[in-house]
Amino acid sequence: VTFAFADQQAQPGTETAIQITSSPNSLCGVKVVDKSISLLDSAIC
């Protein structure tokens, strides 16, 4: 499985894209958390 963001960094409210490549019939899950959330409370992530 490979995973990549279109942008290394994005401003709040802007659109970006991710690309996931895997073997056929693979099940892939994605969780994205804004870095500012983890800075407020490291126990969230």
C-alpha cells in the first residue's frame, strides 16, 4: 500500500487530495487529524 498527500502542507479551508494505491480487493482506511488538535491535547490521538 502506498499513500501520499497532494500537498505537504495546506491552509485551513483549502482543498487537497490523497492518493492511495493498493492491491486489488484490499480494504484501506484513512484517518486524518489536523495537527493543531494534537498540539492542544496529545491524548486525543
